[in-house]
Amino acid sequence: MSLSTALSIAQSALMNTARQTSVVSRNVADASNPDYTRRIAVVTSTAPGARSVDIQRVANDLLFRQNLSALSAYSGQNALYSGLDQLDVSVNGVDNASSPSTAIGNLQQALQLYATSPSNQNLGSSVIDAAKQVVRSLNEGSRAIQDFRTQTDGQIATAVDDLNSLLSQFQDANQAVISGTRSGTDVSDALDQRDALLKKISDYVPVSTFTRGDNDMVITTGDGTTLFETIPRTVSFAPSSGYSAGTVGNALYIDNVPISAGTGGNTSASGKLAGLLQLRDGVASTMQSQLDETARGLITAFAETAPSMPNAAGLFTWSGAPAVPAAGTLVNGLAGTISVNAAMDPSVGGNPALLRDGGANGAAYVVNTGGASYSSLLVAYGDRLDQPMTFDPAAGISATSSVADYAANSIGWLQGVRQQASTAADAKQALASRSAEALSNATGVNVDQEMSLLLDLEHTYQASARMMKTVDDMLAALLSAVG
């Protein structure tokens, strides 16, 4: 081997070692970056005695796709669980303290006490106060639900804006990958950026991807709707200014295809958007229907009756009074408008004794004409709270029960869904964490391994440097001999 060839080999080895060292150093520097994928410097022989270094990005498409799927599933589940927690406290209060069920229980106790001493008008006023608390729990619960729906609608609008922004960023990253691939330059950083954006996009919607020529990527949603192909598809949503009971929320579209809301406590929602839609149009609407049916049941239970006369609203009344709402038929928004009959409310000049005697709707409905010790009607009202009646099955819980049980069942329904959502959220979070860990183990940086490689490269560099020194000494001796 000539001295010039030996020198060339030594110089090439030094350059290759320097490049390998640069790659390893970059790996160590980005070891804590969850969106960084490890690079390896692969040395290949290009000619006898000559070598080059190619930079390869360690990737695992299967694990990456599994991680995207797990992230979407957890995002949808977490959105549902967080919303259920908020609804529970907003409507029922801490430990159900402000729930209609608790208020109805207090009303029953006040009725029983009044029935033991029907001549005591202070006890009669206490019943009216308890009835007002029932009304407040229903009115405020209904308002809280519709405020929640409006808030969730705003969250959907914000999420749509964020998703459109991410898709625009993805277009830039994808174009950088395509351009770099065509020019033959290293596109590892651009690929990292593109994958990081995919993770963020999967937080909103489930994604599937496939790669075409020049590393060009196409994104579709879980149901096959195109989300990105060369350019982003439009994600559109028109938020509402406010909600009332029975109002149907606007649909959310990807490329003019509507997104379906999730269903169930262990929700089918994959991605935050489907979870938010489930909260707005599923859970919250069902809770509103249950409050409306509770209100209707109370109006029915306390209706005044008289021979040959239609039943008329008694202690509790509504906008359709004096008529009583039809049995087993949901009246949208009733929980927000139910009120205590002014004829019985002493704070507005009413007489609580009308609850004991009847007659809030006129003389035809008077039951007691015998004196202040009459308690039969009060006992009957208390019994009606525990007597079965028909409820609209559209509200999602038992179609036949007492109004007191129905209010309790409403809490049970919410807690049941919430418990399912909590269990599923824990499981899906664990799956997302495990899939991220598996991906990191396969494609991430092990600092100990990289430091070991640096030591090996240091030895290689020293050997190449000694070789150059030897060649230099030999050249110096040769020049000295011929000089």
C-alpha cells in the first residue's frame, strides 16, 4: 500500500468517525425528547479501502400505529370522564347535596312532620320551603346542564381550530420530507416533526396513514374519511351561541362527512372530538331529560283532584297549568320552568294551608272542610311520592317507578356511567403509556448505549490519528532521505 493511499484511508476514517460521533452526540442531546427517534450512522464500503457513512432513522411503523390508536382511545375516554365529573358536581353537588333526589327526601320529611301536626302553619311553611328547594335543584340543575352544553360546544369549536392548524403544520412537514427525499438529503428531523404532529392530531381524531412515493403521507380517520392528502381536508363546525333543553347541537364535519359521537361509559369515542360530542348530545341531553321527567313526576304527584274535574297542578306548577302534563311523555325544559304554586307560597301572599285542605285551583278542589286537624291529604301526597308512575323511556332509566326512586335512579345512572368511564380511562391510559414505552424502547435513545458507542468511536479516532502520525513520520523520513 502506498503512503498516499494509507493517508487517504486514515483521513477518510477520521471524517467518518467524526460524523458518527456527531450522530451519537445528537442522540444523547435529544434523549429526553419523546418525539425524537434515534439515528444510527451506518458505515458502508464504496470502493477498496474507501468507506462512507449513511444516517438511518430507527423507526417501527407497527408500534407507532399502535401508539396513535391508544392515544386516540385514551383522549376520547378522558374527555368523557372529565365531563362526567364536571356534570356530576354542577348538577348534583358534592356528595349529591344539591341533587333533586336529596331535596325530594327533605320534602318527604317535611310533609310527614306537617301531617303529624296539620294545624301548625309553621310546619306548613316549612313544606313550602322544602318544595322551593326541590324547584331550585331542578331549575339550577337544568341551567347547569345547558351551560355545560354551551361550554362543551365552545370546546369543540376550539378543538376544530386546533386540528385545522395542526393539519396546516403537517402539510409543511410533509412537504419538507418529500423535498428532502427527492434531493437525497437527510430527512430524519422532518420525519420526527411529522410524526410528532401525527401524535397531536390523534388526540382529536383517530388516524390511519399510508405512505406513497417520495415518503408522501396520506392521513385518513378511523372510518376512512380523508383527513390529509397533499393538502389538508377542511374540518368544519358552526358553534351555537347557547343551548336550551331539546336543542340539537350542530354536527362536526371532516371533508363534509359528519363525525359520530361516542357511545357508552367505556366509550366508543376515539379522539377528543367524538368524546365531546357524546357529552354535549348524549350524556348532558339524557340528564336534562331525566330532570324534566322528575319535574313532571312531581307535578303529577301533587296534582289536585276532584270528582268530575280534570286533575290540576297543585304544589308544583308549570307554564301549561292548570293542566297536568301528559303521563309518560317527556316535556323538554320542564325542569327549568317548574315552580311552587304561588297560591300556597306565603312569601308572595299564598296560604300553605291549601296544601293541607286543597283548593288552590278553586272551591271544587277543596277536600278538607272539617277543621285544622285534617291530615289525610298530606299523607296522600307523601304516599304519591313513593307510588309507581309511568316515565318516558327516552330519558334512559326505568319507565315505571315512583318519582322519589326516579330521582335517585337518575343519580345512579350517572354514577354508573361515570364508574365505567373511570375504569375505562385508567385502562386506556395504561395502554397508551405501555404503547409509548414500547415505542420508546424500540426507537428511542438509550444514553448508556450511546456513551458506550462514544468510547468505541474515541478508540477508533485514536487509531486513525496514530495511523496518520505514522504516515506523516514515514513521509518526513522519506523527504529527509532524498533531500
